[in-house]
Amino acid sequence: MVIHCSTAIPVLLVVAILSSFVSCYAEIITGISNDQDYYRCNGMYSRSSIPGAAGQGTISLLVNYVHSSTSINILIFDSRDQDLVLHPPTNQLVICGTADTIKSGACPESDKGKVIVNTTSSHPPTSAILNELHHFNAQYLNRTGTDVVRFSYQVNTTGFYCVAAMSMQNIPFIATVEWENPYGQLPAIEYPKLPFYGFLSIIFMIIGVTWMVLSFKHSNELLPIQLWTTAVTLFIVTEMAFNYAYYEDWNRYGRQSAFLLVLVIVLNAARNSLSFFMLLVVSLGYGVVKPTLGTTMSRCIALGVLHFLSGVIYMVGAQVLSEITPFAVLMFVLPLSITMTAFYFWILSALSATMKRLELRRQSVKLEMYRNLWRILLASVIVLSIFFIVNAVNVSYRESPSWMPHYWQWKWFLLEGWLNILYLFVYIGILILWRPTTNNARYGLEQISSQDDDDEAVRVEGGVSDRRVKLRATKANVPAEENNDDDDDDDNDDNLMDWVEKHVNGTNGEASGASQSGGQILLPPTSPDAARLVAEEASKRQ
């Protein structure tokens, strides 16, 4: 007798329920016919895989109700042994019971009604296989579950185990499968997140304490951007602690706390938005090149808020959706993709403009800091691209029956873990660049105005000569930073050159009586009209 998905009544694990009264992850078998509920599987850890575990992993099947008297076949096995229980050419379970199966020697008479297990295979089972047939009398079974029959299976090897329950007479029944792991009540697929977020909480706490010590030591020399970084670091420490608390609470009480879940979603979205926002304003030169961003700051804040809302929507969708559909992509994924792309392009373009500005002003120390920031972000983009390709390959194989049995312990890392690892290393790299030191002033705004070379030179091509125009403007005439409160002046140096070429050549050549040689005009610092015009124009552009 071959049990096909289209004809088998039984089945498995349709609705997930968690109870605080049992120390396990529990699922319900409804006994309702469903082609996709032929059997279901879940990860399980052995005691040896969990440091300090007191108990042993156990899989239990509790039959709570049968509609009428029937025989139910119970099968529990490690998915790595599926070639021993699924038989070609259909890869289905085969029940010992027909004359052909017994006469052919596929199974003995004593196994009649049980699933045929291939005992002649070249390799032994990875784990023990529970294969039992039990007859149930409906008289002592009821919907309240006060009378139950329990089948237990002890897990001695970490693996991806499957449970199948089939009524031989196609009689509906209700049963509960309990997946009891040695560590608590978290599903095994979610368990690695518990030590992972505990580890991240400790690491970020160490980072936060180190940063606070450095900030206190150099408190009189802190830059505005370092004060912002202090606040963001404390926020990340808090967010990681709540992530750990969420999974610890779930593991202890066997149900997801709605309050902690909402809090984790909001904090995670806020952390990502704050990080992008900080990178953006620094890339624009805030606190290092410019004392203020003017109206650009409002646009940065607006993009940060949009990214935060998109992140919340995305994480809510990840919690409530069981499958990815075109509508889900449009509703939950697209907004986050748009805001993230906007952040990346704006950050990279702003970095390029700021580095160009610092190079023109010969600010070598600041320029090197921005170049290092560029290298860090470039490395993160490369790693991000590599993992994107890896994830794309994994998605293409995820529907394969062999994917989950082999990679269930790494699913969390591919979907969530590696992003947090990447974030950790990028954040550490940025903190090293911006760490408080005794030389904080080299990154301050004062460093620009303290240069020996704070005169601005502008070349003007003109006439048939090959001489240059050099306009010397002192700090009193051309403020370098004080009037720079708009992001649109990122290209002022180039624009000022164009303006001089168009206006000063003719105007100041006549006004100042400057000498001409080779078609280019040399305007000395004492030329009042030239200095005045350039100073006024530079002030407007600053």
C-alpha cells in the first residue's frame, strides 16, 4: 500500500501553538486531509550540542481525539535517513500490508500496517527510527485531551527530524507534536539567535564603555559628531539588549511577547535609520567641513524618517507573511529598497564632493579620514554584494527537499545574522576613525581657518597669453566656514572660478589697471576692486 499526498488523511503540524505550561515547542495535527501535510519536520538539538544542558531533546506525539476507532501509524525519523523510508519511484511512504509487499520480502508479516523501512541499505540509519502502529478506541478519547496516548522519541543526535501520522482507515483525528529541546521552548531554528544576540550585547557594551571612557578623558575636546556618535552607541547597546531579552523571554515562557516584539521592531528600524543618517551628515561634511547643513539637514531628517517607517513596515511583513508574493514585495520590500538606495547614492556622492572640497583646500588630515571612511563603505558594499549573490543562490535552492535538512542551522545567519556581523565591523571601523583623542582639533572647523595657506587662488584662462590670475583674499574678506550653511555650496570653489573667468577678467582689468602679459591678468592683493568683487561673490557662495 503506497500512501500518496493526495489520498492520505492524516496529518501533520498545521497550526503552531506555544504553551507556557509545557517546556517545548508544540504543533497540532488536525487529521484533515491536505496534500501538503503529508509530514512535517523541525530541527532538534541533542544534549551534547547545548553547553550546560540538563535534559535530553525529546519528540512526543500526543493523540488527543479520534473520530471513531482506527489504527494510526506513527513514524519519527531523522531527515538524513529519508532514503530509508521514502521509496522509489514515487518517493512516498510504503505501508507493509499487501500480499505483494510481504511475499516479496520487503517486510515481514509482523510489520503489517507499519511503514516499510529499508534495512538492506548500504549505510545504517543516522538516528533511530520510531515506526509503530497503534489501535485507538474512540470510547476513551475526547476533544478535551484529558485522555491521551503519548509516543516519545529521544533525540541523541542533532538533526532535522520528521514526524508522520496516518490513519489506516482514513479516520480524522487530532494530535499534538511536542518538540522539546534541551535549552528551553524556542523553536530550534530560532535558538541560535539567543546566544548570538547575547554575544552582540556584550560586544556593543564593551564598545560603549570604551567609547565613554575616551569621551570622558577628552571631554574638553569633543566634536559635535563625536557627541552624536556617543548617543548612537548607547542606543545600539540598548537595542541589542532588548533583542536578547526578546528571545530569552520566548525561550523561557514559550510564547512571543507582543510588547517585546513591537519594541524590537521599532528599535531595529530606528538603529538602521540613525546609522544611515549619521553617515550621510558626516559625508556632507557636518561638524568637520561645515558648521551647519542649512536646509539640507531637513532633507536628511526627512529621508531618515521615511527609512524608519519603511523598516518598520518591512519587519512587520517579515513577521506576518508566510510566503513572498508580488503584492508583498510591492507593499513591504519596495519602500525599504527605495530609501536604502537613496541613502547609499547620497552618501557616496556627498563623500566624493567633500573629498574634492578638502583636496582643493589642502586639508590632508581630514581628507585622509574621509578616504578611510570611503574605503570602509566600499568594503561593506563589496561584502553586501557577495552575500546578496549567496542569498540569491540559496533562495533558488530553498524549495529543494534537501535544503532545510542540510542548512536549517544556518538559515537564521543567511537571513539575519551576517547583516548584524557586517554592521558590527563597519561600526567599529567608523568608531576607530572618529574616536576621541588629544588631537581632536585636527578634525574641527578651526583647522580650516588656521592654515597658512588660506588664500584662494583662481585660474582664469583669457586672451592669447599664458599667464594666470591669482586673486588673494584674506580671511577678513572671505570667510571660509562661517557663512557656509547650505549644502548647495559644495561646488562653490569650481563655480567661483567660472564666475571670475566671466566677470573679473574684463571688469578688474580695467578697474585695477592690472598688467597683462601673455593674455592672462595678474591681480595683486592691493587691487581693491578685484579683491572686493571676489570677496563679495565668495561670501554669497559661502
